[in-house]
Amino acid sequence: MKENPRQQFRWAPHTIGATTVRPKDFDPSETIEATGFYDAWSRLQESTQPLEVGDILESPEGDLRICKYVGMEVANWVVPEPQTAS
């Protein structure tokens, strides 16, 4: 997650349910081989770029998990609604 949105995310109240995230708030990072989200988190904790609160992991199938203080929770990309001509 980029730094400015990360600070907003860190101080926002905890929400229950899937978190919606905007692609523009994130920069792609490295790819890691793992058996699941927590395995990826564990491997990254031992790397030069450990996950921080607000960072996202995406599976090859497109499933997202966002790192929160309480663990990894489901996230979804915000999909803008198509604009129609009036």
C-alpha cells in the first residue's frame, strides 16, 4: 500500500466483513510461492519486504487478503460503475 493511504487505513476504525480497496492505492510488488495466505505472510516476514498493515496479498485465482492488526481478512477491488451518457 502506498504510504498516504496506509496512514488513513491504520487509523480508520476496524470494520467487519470484506474490505474494499482501490487499485490506485497499491504498487505491485514481488511474487512469492506459498501454500496459502498465511504461508506467504510468514515467508515475507523473513524477507527484506515484510508485510505491513494495509498490504494486500493476491492469489493466482484473484482472491485478495488485506493485512490488518487482527490478521488477514478478505478484500475486494473497487470496481467503478460504468458511466452512462445522459
